Amino acid sequence: MKTEYNVLVLLLSASEYQLYLYDKVKFEKINLEVPENFNGIKKDLPEKVANFSDAGDRKEILTDQYLHQIDKALGPVLLEHRVPLFVLGTKKTTGHFRQLTKHAKNITECIDGNYNHASMHELKELLAPHIRALDFVKE
């Protein structure tokens, strides 16, 4: 009997994330110990001093902090589920995440694009060829 397996799908942007366990039929949302959007993180940076930092630098530092928090909270989920992980997001965000993650070996594939507002049906269609490729390798 062929056993089906799940995959983890991390929808990632610079300002929010969503994590799902996907079994080719349904998406089950997994909540991490991190606020779902960037506005919920603690903004514990020093105040702006003279001309030494601008709003862009501040946003990038906060984005890095947010991605680090997501990465840290992802560890226990990866240990519990031990399934392939797909990271979906813009090329800039997934590239940034890949650079800082401690779980790079767990990432099966990064799929570039803006999928934050994609429907579950659109996500299923997007993931289907990638999961078929996993099935092919597994056989």
C-alpha cells in the first residue's frame, strides 16, 4: 500500500507569514509562536539618531528580526513533522530567508512569487508539479 505524506508550506513575505501542513487535499494551518504579521513584533531598536539611519534601514532590520523569529519557531515544527518544506514568497524575501535560516537543509524548494493572497485552489495547482516530482523521486 502506497503511503501518502504531507508537506509543509510556508507562505512568506517581508510583513507576514502563514504555515500549513498540506496532504494534497487540504491545508491545515499551523500557528508558530510568532505574530502572523510584521506589525506584531517587538520594535526594540534604538530611536533614529541624526542622519545615521533611515526608515529603509530600520524596516530591513525589523524584517530580518521577523524572519529570524519565524525561522526559530519553525525548528520544533520541522522536528515534529519531518516532511518536505516548500517556501513560497517573492524572490527577495525567500532569498533573504535562505541566507539567515538555520533550517536550509530542510527546505525542499523555494517557489518565487507573491502568493499571500492566493486561494487554496491556486496553491494546490502551484504545488502539484513540485509534489509530483517528489513522488517520482520517492518511487
